[in-house]
Amino acid sequence: MVDYLNKIDPNIAIFIATSLFGFMAWILKSLIEKPLLESKNTFNKFFEKRIEILTEIKVNLSFILYFPEAEENKEFKEHIQSLLIKDGKAAYLNKLTLDSVIRISIEPTTKKELVIRTINEIDEALYEQITKVRDEVDFYKRYSNYNPFKRFIGFTILSLQYILSMTIVISTLTALTYVLLTFSWPVKVITIMIAILGQYVIMKWMKK
């Protein structure tokens, strides 16, 4: 086997190794990038639709609040019922808000306190959604600019952040591997527990 490998042309060996490395990198990129892209597309569709539904229901609830008499707000209640039935839009509301909205739309007498509470719940949900939009806009404004110099600075800062993050991750994994290979079992168990706890904390932070 060794003699056979020694007979291989170095240029061919380099070409094969490079091609294999490129192929493996492409596979890893596809395995990581495709799920992220699909998740992003799903999130964007849900995100936009949820803001639209919440806003439309809030507007109708506000009109119901301004016109408390049954005859005056009947049209708005019917509109809410139509929204909830049409195209599965009810799925974009959480259970508590959905129950309140249904109750408001079908009860003949409007309960002002329930309407106000439901509007506040929707406002909180909209605030969460709009905060995410603001974060995306701030990110774009910070790292993208029509001025070439400012754009270069933005990309440089962003690249340094990625490099720093990658360095921290690689260093952490290297230290973890070293501890698991060289230290005693009690230390290994403690290290694993700390790693699991750290991963849990990081995942909770990323979900915010």
C-alpha cells in the first residue's frame, strides 16, 4: 500500500485531495445552509403574516371599543369572525388571544375590560415582532452603506466579529477536548456538566 502511494504523481495526489476537500466542504455547506435557508423562508412568511393578522384584528377591536353598542360594532365583530375562519388565520394567534377574540366576536354584549386586555396582549405580541424587524433594519444600516469607505469599515468590523466568535468556539472546543483526554474521570464529568449547562444557557439566549 505504501509503495503504491509512493508511485502516485504528487500533482495528481494534490488534485485528488483538493477535490475531495472541496466536495466535503460543499456537502457540509449544503447540510448547514439548506436547513437554515428553509427555516429562514418559513420564518419570514410566518413573521409577515402574523404581523398582518395581529394588526388587522387589533384595528377591529379598537373600533369595537370605540363603538360599544351592539348594533354599531356588529360589522366589526363579523369581520373578525371572517378573518378567523378564512385561510387558517386563527393559527397565527396564541391560544389565550384566540379565545378572547372569539369570545368578543360572538358575544352580543361587548365587555370593555376583555377588549382592552386583548388589545394589550396583541400590542405585546406586535412589539416582539416589530423589535425583530428593528434589529434587522439596524443591522442593515450599521453594516451597509452607499459610501464605499463606510461599507468597507462595516464589512471589516463584521468579519472581525465572526473571526473572534470562531476563535472563541475553536479555543473552547480545543480546551474541552484536552480536558476530556488528559484529566481524571471526576474532572471529565464536571466538565461535561458545565458544557451542557453552558449550551443550555446559550440556546436560551439565542432564542430571545
